[in-house]
Amino acid sequence: MSHPPDEPELVRAAAAGDRRAFDELVRRKRERVVRAAYQITGHWEDALDVAQGVFLKVWQGLGRYDSRHALDTWLYRITVNAAIDSLRARGARGGLQVVLGPDADEVAGAAPEPEAELDRQAVERAFLHLAAGLAPRQRAVFVLREIEGLDAEEIAEVLGIAASTVRNHLMQARRILREGIERHYPGLVPDRSRRGPGEGRG
Amino acid sequence: MSGHLSQPTVERFDGLDRGARAEAVAHVAECADCRARLLAAEPTRAFALLGTLPISPARLDRLSAALAREIDRSSGRAAARPLRRAASIAASVALAAGLAGLTGDRGSPSVAERAGLGELGTSAEAAYGRVDLLSSPGEAQVLDLRVGGTQVVMIFDKDLEL
């Protein structure tokens, strides 16, 4: 039985024009790209447009891709830049007001009960509401760090900025989001005094 | 992951490597106790859970389908370009050859022979005429050929590489 091709094999084949190899590469990476684009833009349609543009650029630019750099870093770089452009364009069109408008209270009411099973969609709505208050770069840094799990050095490479600047953006983003949680979504932060069974185990 | 997050894991959450962090987040998504301990230290960690949200396969398939169409479309356009170019050059060569006939210049090889594989500009020069590119990039391309006392204006697709 033949083993599935590894990533460098797929990249080489796709760079040589192999559409099947490229399709497989897209299949492996698309969820990550779409998720990052969505958390930065806050809109599915924008995220899918961004992702389509990202993979089109990858298809057209794979021949020039320097394999000494991680493919994911390149993908995130294109994704974040396109998503920030999309976010700014939507902001210029007044799109952010949709998120910050009257629906905010309704969204706040949907914050999950700490004792209940985690309502991830409510967490998502809370994030989309609060993240609209972040500058695009702060939002991108927060998404890459907290949701995608990249470390500061990786984010610095993706964004082409110093790691210290990444940490600064992250600190600012956390402060703004923390204040937003305390004000609008206190239910996201469980009362730890009522807990304890899991502490210290593991 | 077996059991709950250890206290050192909770305390060092920000310093965990990607694999250990992903494992901890996956556990916290299912375990209310550990979620409470993790968020007590930093409430914004709640948003780390968004990394575990699945994206609907229908959305992802829609992306792949749209991407495939766009690649096909752009490949088709690239393939059509040389065809259009060949057709235009052939037309211009034929036109220039006709013009050379009008000027009565029979002493040199025909323009069609000399310019058949050359640039369009060369074909006009071969006919002792002048070529002015009048358009700007991004507009339609306009060639103004003056051969002898005859002036011919040709308009080309703006994407045609002349």
C-alpha cells in the first residue's frame, strides 16, 4: 500500500503544475487558513474570499516558494495580510458597526453558563463582538497566538515584525478583551471558588 | 490526555509548546473543571477554544470548488492569450504585406516573408513605415501604421502582448 505523500513531496509536485497534488495540499491546509481568516475578518464570506485568494496566490507562486521556510509561515503571512485588508475594507464600508451595534446586548445574553457544557458558539460570538474593538494587527496577533497556537517568534516571522512588538500587541489585545469579558461576558469566567475536583491532578 | 491538567500545566500554559498546548486546549474544551482553573488565571484563554471549533465541510468544499473554477479560468485565459496573439500577428502581417504591395516596393523580400515570425513593429519597419503605440498600459492597444501615403490604425485587445 502506498503511503500518502508528505508535504514537501506535495509542494514539489504542485509547483511543477500537478493539480492533484495541489488539491491535496489545499485539502490539508484549508481549514487552518479559513479559520484564521474568519477569526480576523469576523465574516464567513470574507474569510472564504480571503482563503480563495490565498490558495490562488499559492498556486501561482509555488514555483518561487523557498522551501527553507515553513509552508505554514508563508500561508499564514498571505492569509493574515489578506484578512487584515478585508477587515479594513469592511471597516471602511461601515461593516464593523454591524457587530458593535444593537445586536451586542443580544449576543452578551448568550454568554455560556460556566457550569453548563461549553457552548463554543457562544464563545465565538463573544470573541467576534469583543475583537471588533481591536486594531487589525492586535487582532491578528491574538488570533495567531491564542487560537492558532503560534509562539511569538513564529508570529514575528509571519508578520515581519519584532517579537517584542508581537508581545506588545498581544498584551494590549488581552487587556482590551479582558475588560470586554468583565463588562459584557462575566459568565465566561467561572467562579473558581465553586470548583476544585480537578486541581492538582494530571 | 488522561486525567485533568496538572497545576504546573495550568501555570505554564502560555509557555507550552504547540503540541502540548493543543492537547491542553482539547481537554479544556471537554472538562469544565480544568476550564475553570485555566480561565481563572487569564479569562481571554477562553478564546483559545475557538481553535477546536470545526468548520463545516460544506463551507470547505465550497471553497475548493470555487478555487478550482478560478484556477481553471485563469489557466484558460493564459492558454488563450498566445492564440489571440498569433491571430493578431498573422492579421497584421497580412495587412502589412498588402500595404507593401500598394507602395509598389517589389525589390525587397515580401513583408510576410520577413516578418512572419517577427514582432509586429518589425513588420511595419520592414514595409518602411512607422509604428506609433498610442494607447496607455491598461487601455486598448492602438497601433498607427503609416506606410507610404497610407495610414492604417489597428486596435488590439489590451491583454495582448505586442
